[in-house]
Amino acid sequence: MATFRKYKTKKGMLWRYQILVGTDTVTGKRKYKTKGGFYTKKEAKLAADEIEKKINNTNFLDNENITFGEVYERWVTNYKLTVKNSTFHVVELQYKSRILPILGDKKINQITTIECQDLINFWYSIPLKNYKAIFNLITRIFKYAMQLKIVANDPTSSVIIPKASRQFDKLQTSRNYYTKDELKTFLEYAEKHEKYKFYVLFRLLAFSGMRKSEALALTWNDIDFDKSQITINKTLISTPKIEVSTPKTKNSNRIVFIDKKTLAVLKEWRLEQKKELLQKGFNALSVNQLVFSGRNNSYIPPTTIISPMNKIIKGSNLPHITVHGLRHTYATLAAQGGMVVKQLQAQLGHSKVEVTLDVYTSITDEQRKETAKQYTSFVNF
């Protein structure tokens, strides 16, 4: 409902209207649209009626005052329908932690290229490793705003993206995998000093290449001890509560092959787990029994295995790697051992062989030492 006021100017008495447009999604304050300069109340009312018709339209957008945060809210509602809950949660977290606190309450048509350039330069200087990916999330909102005709241009399109290679000297560069000897040290320490469950889990990750969320979703009927293979058909996701879902991609649905020693370790763990579960009153013979379970025989949140991992690393005096680094370790040592790339791709569940080559087949120091010898043994002159 519009309100009208008469006010005095050098031109004489004029009229203005004020209309409640809505509530700012970031600040929670009411937003009004006000316009003056009308010579009569009737003129002001006719103009206000037109605005109110637009506001009552569910697709109404106040282009002059709409904020980056409001466009984000519209975009994210649609985006949620196109991706898995786990992916949505990660993207939503990036917006809420990195982007909205800075741009959320700014009028989107007043955000400049200079502001965007300063922002990515700041992230680059921190240094933030995924500064490009986060900046692309800003671009998504501007492209959506252009589709809605809220803005005419995308200010991020003229931004000069800092080159990642120049950031290396600011980042703590370290390899995220273990050599063969380091992995042996890691697992020997884990077996002696950590809960047997975690030793089994970390050995499985290092000797299969599966993702931690895939391993934590395994049930015993996924393991075929006779064929020495494990079927990967599910994964844990955080939404933010822990749930089971389909694997990351189509190629993530796969069968991974396991060595005899790891299978023996799994068998031993199964017997120990049965004893533990029966003591706690759980049916350990269920076909859907988790291979690795936490309190109340429920899923173990993937983030909680970081602590035992770090304890083992510290205790064995090894370089720090992440839990995901055990997957890197498997791929690197498999490549070093001569596994064909297509076999490695299938084991890891990558949709493209380029991902296997670019991301995982790191060259260890031992391999690099053999480079000259391998060349001269072939080109022998």
C-alpha cells in the first residue's frame, strides 16, 4: 500500500509516494521505493499504482536496488535442483563464507570491475589455492543477473585473473602422497599404535585407491573375498548431515581389485568387529552391516578420520599428507609399478583418462633419478 506526502521545494509544493518493496535478505530491513516530483497527488497515485502492479507480479525485481545477495538467493534456489546435495552444500558454503560477507548487501548494478579485481587479487595474495573457482562463483551470479536483465554487463568479464604459477612461492608446496618406504612406515605404526579399525581403513585406502567416503559407505556384502574385489556403488555425503548416496560420477560405480594381504586384514577385522558389536548388542550378522562403523553402529563422518590419520603421521615422524593423499599414494605407486593408465583409470573411477594423468600420476624422486638411465638404455649411442 502506497503512502503519499506533500513537500516543499523551490518549484513549490510537490508530491511523492513511498511503497514497501520487500525485505532485504541480507540485513533483514524493510526496503521502500520512493519517488517524488509530482505536481498533484493524482499523478503520484497513478505512478504508484503502476509500481504496485509490478511488485504484485511474482517475477518482480527492483533492478535499481536489488542486491547481489538477493540475486544469489534466486539463483541458488534453481541451482539446488540441478546437483547432488553434497555438491550443493559445498558450493553454498563457499558463497556464505567467502562471497556474501563481502558482496551480499551491495547493490548488484553498482559492483564494479575494480572491486572484483581487488577481490580476486586479495584471495590470490592470502594465498587461497582455489581463488579461481571461488571467483567463478561470483561470475555465475552476474551471468544469471544478465539473463534476468537486472544488469547490462558482467564486471567480472574484464578482470585479469592472476596466474597460479606465480603463487607457488607463497604456497607451502608439498607432495600429497607417500613413497613406498614412507607408506610402509605409516602402516606399520598404524597397526601398532592406532585402533585396528583405522589401520584397516587406511590400508584399504592406500591399497585400493578408493575415496574415503566410498570406503566409509561399504557394507560387508560389497566385498567378494573369493574374487578379491570390492563393488563401489555408494558414497557418504554431507548435506550437512551424513547420508548415503550414489557415487560421485557414473564411472565411480565400479569394481576395484584388492590384494591378498589387504583381504586377509579385512577378514581379521570382520571377526574383531563382530565381537565388538555383539558386546554392544548389535546384530553383527546383518547383510547391510557397515565395514567401518562408529558410535551406535552408524556411519563414520569422513572428517573424523583426519585426527587418527594425523596422530599416525606425527607418531611415525612422516611428512604430512591428507587422507585423500592415500588415494594419491595408490595412484602414484601403481604408475611407478607399471600399471597401465587405463587400468588405473578404471580402479580410481575417473571418467576421463586425462584426469588420471594430470592429477594422480605424480613422479616420485626415485622415478626421476631413473630418467636418464631409462633414456640411454633405449637410445644406446
